[in-house]
Amino acid sequence: MDKLLTRAALVAEARSWIGTRYRHQASVKGVGCDCLGLVRGVWRGCLGDEPEAPPAYAPDWAEARGQETLADAALRHLRPIACDAFGAGDVLLFRWRERCVAKHAAIASSATTMIHAHDGAAVCEIALAPWWRRRLAYAFSFPGVVEE
């Protein structure tokens, strides 16, 4: 990587995906993506080639396996941080319900907003309302991020 990876660059890349329609397992800016596809696209846009190819997964993969598959993959390639210490450009993982595995991902655009892809909607930037904050299970920073 010949340029510094900043939080502003990560957020700018995530924002460039806004309006991309939801499409399960896709990761093509302007065409379609799911929540993981958005994170993968931000990785490619800021860091280059993805470190591993995701396996095929059904919409109910988390319920079927009951394993922290998404968090485990994040731990292989991202730097874990405390859930109350995330900042712009960090990856957030959410549980839909208590005692369920984390299966939704987003990119924080600030301490109070995030960018995500959600079934039935296009990629958008939303407030991290209390509903989301209660479901935050993990937070990670991309490797090599420098503070501006």
C-alpha cells in the first residue's frame, strides 16, 4: 500500500456505496451488495485484494450453524476494539437478538452514524439509534489505519 489508510478514506469509500441495492452475497458497487459485501468492497477500495474469499452462505446461515462465523472471520483480518471505543471507518457487527450470533455488519461513519446494507433497502447512512447500540456485539478497525 503506497498511501496512508485514514478513517476519512474508509468513510468516503463506504459512502460511495450509498444507493447500491441490497443483493444477497453480492459485492459490486452500484449494482448490489449485502452487509458483508459492503465491508468487502470497502476493503478492496482502500486496501486492495480481499484476504480470503467468503464461502457461499444462505440468508439463515447464522441460525443454522450457531457459530460466530462472521466475528471469527473479522478476527482473522481486522483489529478488535472495545465496542464503546469505535470511530469513523471501523467495522461494527450486530446481533439481531440476545444470545444469537452476530450476523449484520456496518461501517461506522462517525460515533453516532453508520453505513450499512439491509435486506429490502439500498446501502444507506443512518443514526446509530439505541436499538442498534443495544445489538452491537463486536467492533474492529481495519489494519493499518492511521489517525488523522
